[in-house]
Amino acid sequence: MTKSILVEDYGNWTKIILNRPKKLNCFNAQMLKLLYSALVEISESNKRAILITGHGRAFCTGQDLSERDPSKNNSLPDLNKILREGLNPIVKLISKLPLPVVSAVNGVAAGAGANLALACDMVIASNSATFIQSFSKIGLAPDAGGSWSIPTKIGLSRAMGLAFSGEPLSASDAANWGLIWKSYDDHLLMPKAHELMDSMAQGPTLAYAKTKFLMRNSAKQNLHDQLDLEAQAQFECGRSEDYFEGVSAFLEKRSPQFKGR
């Protein structure tokens, strides 16, 4: 049986590939369990960055609705339980991991697939990729954190428009709106993704982790509390080997050799 999640090792960083290409990489229950387990295993290793992408012509088209067909199961699915046990732990884990998590969206990303990509710390995409908030088309509200991440990034008006209309958003528009970091010609996406991951895996991992914490918590802080959090983060980074190396390299006019500690 083909594994629905593939994990590739690139030294200091790891690539996770969503691998149900014939189903456009839509999630089933087993796939979500494997994805969560892969993230946990990587978090317990010495890896310094994670890349998530899809196999084939899609990144991920959301949940596999064949598992939820009421006409076949003669009952309505408990979507609260499904989210709390499936997607939500994955999104929460991505937000808390003390290392950069990047998504490379290689094709259509719809529903929970789009919002999983947007839950990552950075999002890059191929120019042919599209982001679709398809929930309203099947009578649902957004999940996988989309109702938080999208208005936070692009504002309420555009978020509402995407959610209510279900219209696809091109990668170039997503980049122009500030929903994602950058988009590239299709043939350049993976080379650019690998280049980015190589750079991050050689970077100051603790500084990345503290930056991630500060950025992700800034919306719920007032300025004074955020200043205190920044001071504490600076204190902790200032005691790291990478800070010593970074300052030394700057003063010696050379490139730093960070160790991730």
C-alpha cells in the first residue's frame, strides 16, 4: 500500500510530502494521523526546519468527503470530534514547533488543504497554484484555523469575500495581498523551496523560534506586554552560541556559521 505521507531527510531539514495524488492529496483519517506522527517525530529530532508540500498536481484539496457521506453512513458525522482529533492537533503543533515550518503549494489548495498551508510560518507557491475557501460550497464554515489566519493576514473584508464566494485566489494575488510570502514559476518552486530550507537550516534556530513565538502571540498582546516579551526573547537569544557567533562574524566581516544552539 502506498504511504499517504512521505518523509524525506535533507540533513538539517526534513520534507513532508502529502501523497494521495490520485485523490488530489485530500485528507483521510489515516493520513492525518501519519502527518501528526511525522511532525512529532521531527520535533523530537535535531532538525532545524520543515517543508510541507504535495505530490502531483495538487497541494491538498481538503478533507476526503467520501469518509463523511451521510447517505452511505445513514448518520451525520461528528465534525467537532473529527476536527479536534484530526486537523486541530496538527495546526496547533505547527504553531508551537520551535523551528520554521514552510509550505510549498504546488497546485490547488482548497478547504482544509489551503488552511493547513496557511497555518505554516511561511508559504510559497507555484504561479499555477490556487487557494480556495471551498467550505461554503458544501454548507460548512472554515476549519484548520482559516478563520483566524486569513483575516489576520489580509483583513476582514477580503477574508469574508474569499469565504462567502468560494472563489479561487491565484498565487500571484495571494502574494500581492500578503496572504503568502512569494510565488514562482512552476518549474522554480521546488528549487526555490530547497534553497530557502537550506538557508533556514543553517540559520540561528533559537532566534527563529523566539521570532515565531513573538509574531504569533503579538495579536493578543498590548504594546507594553509585547515589549516585555521581546526583552525576554533577546535575553535568551543573547545567551546562545549563535548570538556569539553572529556578532563575532559581523565584527570580523565574514559569514556566520550558526549551529542552531
